[in-house]
Amino acid sequence: MKIVIMGAGKMGVWLSDALCLQHEVAVIDHDINRLKYVFNTIRLVNVDEIVAFNPDILINAVDLQHTRGAFEQVLPSLSKSCIVADIASVKNGLKDYYQSIEHDFVSVHPMFGPTFASLNNLSNHHAVIISESCEKGKSFFRSFFLSLGIHLHDYSFDEHDRTIAYSLSVPFASTLVFGACMKKQEAPGTTFEKHFNIARGLLSEDDHLLSEILFNPYTVPQLESISAELEHLIALIKERNSAGMKGFLHQIRNNLLA
């Protein structure tokens, strides 16, 4: 299959490396310097070159804030049979956009990245394939992800964003609050060190990506739940309520084992 990947960022380069041995892959990025990190692929520097390459599928791996703009820039250069794909972390608005264009589409979300995952071994990681996607596109990504041992999940656009509000927004918000309260530790404990490293990894991500994940319409109810539990914990501590604390910890252990 002939594949064009838009964006030579972390995930774009990883996709090109993972796909180039089985497919004919081209990568395009407006920043020519980024293309020097791409190997075993065709490097495109102009949208017009996509016409000559004539891809079967175009994977949009640009920054989340530029996803729709990148599609609009390149669609005139694609044949009508070309499937368009995205790997966006938040799908808000993409369903309506795909319904407004003539191309078949497939929307996926690899729920891992270079910051926290070992991209050489993804057997413990997960990916989502949006159920409203075209069958050919779903089949392509299902085969690709399964070849890497990745666990797959089929969600609708709405189900995906609801899930992301829990699985990403909650740990992101908790980590950001930890970082906001940070004080220099002369003798940090092991638990503090682990949280500290997670916070540094998270803050190495693009600001817009973090913002868009937190701006997910379903995030606020999740954060309100965190706030309510924190208020409960504060009350237990103030009251030195041993029985209440025991019950609180018991419930948490049950949650973690569920």
C-alpha cells in the first residue's frame, strides 16, 4: 500500500519507521529539518508532490491544533479513492468534518507515545479504532496494530472522547496539580521521585496537546469527581477519622483491583 504521513513529529516518524518495511511510505512536513530524522521513506516537501505519489491512504499526524487545517490543505491533491486517517488524541469535531468531505476515512488513537512507552515493545499498550470508520481503513489499522501486539478497542467518536476524559484527563490533571505544588526536595523519597519523573515527562509534551486533552468536553465532570474525593480526604484528615480513613482506603483498594 502507498502511504503518505503528514507530520514528521514523534508519532509521524514512529509511524514511518513501523510501516516502511511493508509499504511504500512518503512523509511530508512543512519543516524540512524534521525530515532528516526520517529513513527508508520518500521525503516530500511540497503538497503538489502528493499528486505524483498518489497514495492509497493519507495519515494525518500533525499537531492536534493543525489537524483540520492540514486536511484542508492536502485534500485537493488526493484521488477520490484515497482514504484519509487521523491519530488525534481528542476527536471532538472530527466526526462532523469527515461527514463534510467525499473521502472514506479511518480515525484511530494509539494510546501511547514516545514520552512514556517503549516503542520497541508495545505488547502492554492499547489503541482505539473509531467504529464509524470505513471498513478498509479499519482493516488496515487493525492488521497493523495487531502485528505489534497492541490491544485494540472499538469505540464510537463520542465513546472515545468520554473514555479519554477519564484515562488521560484524570492522570494529566492529577500530575499537573502535583507539579503546581512542587517544592525542592533535598532528600526525595522513592514515591516522590516516581511522581516527579512522570510530571517531567508530561510537561515535555506540547502545550496545545495537553490543553486540548484537558479541554475535552467530558473532562470537567471527571475533575469535579477528583475535587469531591479530595474534599472528602481533607475532611477525614482534619477530623483524624481513623474508621473513615480505613473505609476510604478499603474502597480505593477495591477500585484498583476491579
